[in-house]
Amino acid sequence: MKYIKNQTLSPTTTSPATSDTPQPTVMLDPETVVEQIRTLRSQIGDAPQLTAAQKQKLRSRMGKQSDAVLASSINAIGALDTLSHAIGQTPEDVRQLQFDWNRWTAVSDELRALLNGIDSANLIRKQQLLQISAQAYIIGTQLARNPANEVLVPHLQEVKRQKSLSKKKKVESPQTPNAPKTEPAPATSKSVE
């Protein structure tokens, strides 16, 4: 479902749009974005899903090579056919791989920026929800003192119960599950006075 944000109709906007007239931006709802991302992902041929451990392993194997070292190595492949045959790659193939890597790096940067924006907006939404929730509880508690607002009492009791359960879970969860157990020091026969 698509919706248009902040569009108002006026007599001047009812005429057919021309190519010079800026069109309103179509704002996408989350479900449409997910659908479009899945479609886009299905259209990208080589996009394996590596685990964090697999990515870390690949990064550690790569080391820190400068682009200059990489370019010089590619040039060496082109300098001698024996080297090209030994690695099984033509210099053109390697240069194309480098070109593709560079182009897809731009895509990766844009996707990170998009994800950061979405995560940031959602974090702000969650903060707003928590603030509204706290205000509702505080104001509801005040209103529930009046018998005319007794309908609020079970709801507020449920909020209080859920808060209590949440605190218990935090206290019960072990902070360091693999911490070595310390045994008490052996008692001595001397008493301290």
C-alpha cells in the first residue's frame, strides 16, 4: 500500500502534470519496502549470505593491502603470460573483478547509509513509545485515584506486574555464566576477638 505524504489539493494542482512540474514523493510503507528489497535481492546474482565468523575469517586472510599493491600485482599478471596461466586468470578478468568490486562497494555504502537511517528512525520511534508509555502510566495512576476512572485499575495493575516480572528476569539472569566458582577460605582454629 502506498501513500503520499503532505499532499494537499488546490485548484492549481488539478491540471495534468508536465515534465517540468515536480511530482510529489511517494512514501513507501514498511511492507512495500520489504517486498521491494526482496525483489531487488532476487535480481542480484552473486550475493552469498556469510555468517559473521565467515566474514571475519575472510577479512583476517586478506590482511591490509593497499590499492597500490593490488594494482601492481594485477600489472604483474599482465606482464608475463606464464604468471597469468599459473593463477588461471587473465589480466582483463582480474581488472574486471577489481572494477566490479569497486562498483559494488558504492552499493554497499549506500545500503549501510539506508540501514543506518532506518535503524535511527526506529530507535527514535521506540524512545517516543517508551516516553508515551511512561507518561500514560504516570497520568493513568493519578486518574485511577478517582473512582469514576476505575476502568484503568486492571490495566495499570498489569503494567505494574509486567514491570515486576521484567525486573525479576534481570536479577535472575547470571551475569557471568562461565565465571569460576570461588570456594570459601578454610576456617582456622583461631578466633578473632
